[in-house]
Amino acid sequence: MKYTKSKMEQLVSEHPELKKRMKTLMKDMELEKNFALKALYHSEVTDNGPYQKDYQDLDLQ
């Protein structure tokens, strides 16, 4: 599975809990949006993360 910024943005917009987590990462870790998206991808999507199926399903839309 490959990281795609546009897919992560769409996933975050569809899941309020991810949006909240991204904003927390940006504030607490002083990350820019792009880095926060990548951090979420690696923690919540890859390696059977809780949002892996939702991320993969974005290809089918």
C-alpha cells in the first residue's frame, strides 16, 4: 500500500476522530499538515491499522 496525500486528506475529512487527532498532532508536535497526515498514515492505516480498509476502499470510489 502506498501513501497518497489526497487519499489521506479524504480519509481525514470523512472521519472526525482522525481530523481531531491530526489537529492534536499539529498542535502538540508542532507539525505541518503534510507531516501530520503522514504520521496518521503510518499510525492508523499501515500494518493493519484501524483505518486500513477505509483507506483501501478509497481506490474503489
